Amino acid sequence: MSDQSATAVACANIALIKYWGNRDAAQRLPANGSISMNLEGLFTRTRVAWREGFKEDSLIINGLPVRGTALQRVSDFLALVRNMAGMDWRAEVVSENNFPAGTGIASSASAFAALALAASIAARLDLEPAALSRLARRGSGSACRSIPGGFVEWQAGAGDEDSFAASIASPEHWELADCIAVVSAEYKTTGSTEGHALADTSPLQAGRVADAPHRLDICRRALLSRDFDALAGIVELDSNLMHAVMMTSTPPLFYWQESTLTVMRWVREWRLGGLPVCYSIDAGPNVHVITERAAAGRVADLLGAVPGIQKVLVAPVGGPARLVK
Ligand code: DP6
């Protein structure tokens, strides 16, 4: 065989309706469906080269060789690709994130989306979009949403076959932006994978999951009709629900810091003052402030002036994962 390598790029995404908890952790079958938007300009670029006769997979991230659990997670993922392609070669993986270092912006979604595309193409697997999204899901749940472009819905599905993400609207459908208020570059938190495993210990998780179809409907409709007020209400409710589950798990997970709450309060004030803004917070202290693109400059300036905010990143709605030279 000739060249068995490929390079792919995928953006990060921010969930507007969150994935928290799995029905099946090994297959990453989520407790509930989720909706996200891709983040243009925050991406991972990954090259995969399959090598005949190599004994082990290798991984370089941002120029540094990686071993241990991070390599194991990638190697377990590559084993799925080997299995699908019916081959036993090992891979050299070289990956770069363009996210500013130490900002705590999650990279597993863009990382496993880029890896799924590069590894499968390099293995001569030509997967349909749904199959590629299912594959990415096995690496990191949220990665399945970084395969399609724009505004994306991940159907929880009944099993592996129907648990994948698809676009519900293109990036051009609605010019929104995510202004990410970076609260702290130096924090240690419980990672999402460990966090998902605690979700069912919260007495609130069952209620959050049972109501998810309703929230998904409201969010999908708000996006399709470009209704910012409706979007703001459901996005903040959903983020608050997920954090209520986190805070009431055993052990409890508290991701917010003082500045997180300060930004949440200011966002509410600004919205009352007529600015189209709402907040959403993932498994860390940074605040994602969703706004209309025309207001993003103003929102970024306001956020930058809030005490405790180290930096503000602005990301418009991004496209799908793609191959590059
Ligand atoms: C809070 O997809 O990072 O960002 O599947 O274990 O890799 P793993 O978890 P991950 O979880 C994302 C959690 C979240 C909400 C979301 O993106 O939907």
C-alpha cells in the first residue's frame, strides 16, 4: 500500500443543551440528546499515519510526546478503527490545538473528531457522515457533534447504530458567536469522563434527563426561528440544570469560581438592558457567553472589563470536520 496517512481539522463546539451522564459509558451512549454549535477558529489539526510493522501507537500533542492514560485513550480509539478496517497496523498521531495554552478550553471534542476523520480516511475507510459521527462519539461523546457543521443535534438514540449527530442548520443560518470569558488558566477539575460517571448519584439527574426532550424541542425551535429570547431562556436553564446535578452528585462537583458567578450576574443585567446575551458553562469555570455576531465586539469588551476575567476568546459558528493537505 502507498501513503496511509491523512490530516484532518475539526472545531470545538459549545453545547446549548448539554450531554451529562451515559447510559453506556463504554460506548458513550448518552443519558440524553444534546444540541451544540461549532466554534470557528478553535480547532484541532491531526495527522494520522498508519505504519506496517510498528509495535505501538504514538502520540504527539503540540510538539510534545504523550504517554500514559492520554495515549491509552487514543490507542483504544485507534483499535476501533483497526477493527473496522480489518488491519493490525499501528499509527503515528501528531496533533495540534490552536487554543491558547492553559485557558481550560476543552479539546476532546475537536481532538476526537479530527482523529476519527484522519484515522478512518488513512485506513481507507470511507464512512458516511453518520458512521463517522458514531465513531467520533466512541472517543469523546461531544466529539460526535464536531463532525457535522453549524448547529448540530446529537440524537441520544436507542443504541450504537442510531446515536450520532447531524446538522440542524448551517453556520450561515444564524450569525451567532460564543464569547468565552476565561476565568482562570490555573485550575484543576474533575474531567468530563469521571464527571459523567457520577451523574446518576445525583437525585436530580433523573428529572433533568426526563425533561430533556422538552428542552431540546424548545432549543431546536428557537434556533430554527432565530428567536434569541427563547434561546437565552433554554440555554441558561439547561446549563443551570446540569450544574445542579454536578453539585448534588456524590462526591459533589463544583466547577464555578467567584468570577463565574460574577459573569453570570452581569450577563443577566446586560440582557435586561437589551443586549442579546446568555451564558452556558461546561465542566470548568469559564463562561461561554452566546450572543449575536454583530454584538460580539461589544460583549467581548464588556466581559474583558469584569474583574477576574483573564482573556476573552470570540468564536463565530463553525463548519464541519474536514480533510486538509
Ligand atoms: C459538560 O464529551 O467531554 O461539555 O465523552 O467523557 O469525553 P467524554 O465527555 P465530554 O463531555 C462533555 C460534557 C459537557 C457538556 C457537553 O458538551 O454536552
